[in-house]
Amino acid sequence: MPELTLEEMVPNTSKLDFSGMEDAVGYRLRRAQLAVFQHFNEAFSSKGLRPTDFAVLLLLTDNQGAKQSEVAEALGIQRANFVAIVDGLENKGFIERRKSETDRRVQSLYMTPAGETYLEELMPIWADHEQWVLDQLGGVAERDTVNRLLRRLYD
């Protein structure tokens, strides 16, 4: 697969000179993030779902009863912002907060049956989205390399 230039990736209708940014990794990462989020939003538009909401639901499938603060930290979301996310998912009936059995001050999160059903509906859409991302990267063979390199930036 031939490598695209920055100008091919970013349509330049204003005729700006991008040559100073051609090899800027941070800029390319940001543009890649925007492209992936745009595709996600288009794929999930009929479901009215944001990437963060999906991440919470997906994480809770294998972490029933996780502390609200643990989930926020695991996803890199500030606690104040996370409360609004949980409120929205709870109002839709997809998750519920419960007081921890060991520490009544702590809120634990659980998927509801409606949340589990909703997530099942979302999984084929997510699989298609993931395949689109992999196709942009050159296929499944590149996934491990890309994930390994990206992990270095935040681990």
C-alpha cells in the first residue's frame, strides 16, 4: 500500500504549505484520531452513541461491579466528566449504580439486561468499524505493531 502524503490525507483547499508538518508524529496522530472518531460517529449515528459511552459499556461487560472511579481512571476520563457519562447511561437504563457492599461511600457500576442487549446490537457495528480501521492500516497483520507502538506513548 503506497504511503499517502499529508496533503493527500488532508484536503488542502486553502493551499496552505504543510511541508513543515509532513513528519510531525503528533499532528498525524491527531488527524488519525479525528478520522477514526469520524468513522465511529458515522457508523454509530443511528444508535445515538458516543465513543466514550461505548467504551464504558464494553469495559463493564467484563468488570461488573467495578468502582465508578476505577472505570473513569481506566478510560482516562476526569471524574467530574465521568459522572455525566454515567448519568446518561443510567438514564437510558443501560447501567446502574449500586453502593459498594464493602464501602457504602463507593459507587459500583453494573450493566442492566437492557444494557447487555443494547451492547449485543452494537457489536456487529463495532466489528465493522474496527475492520475499517484495520483496512486503513494495511490489514490485521499491522494491528499488533500499531497497538504496541501506541501503548508506548501512554504506558
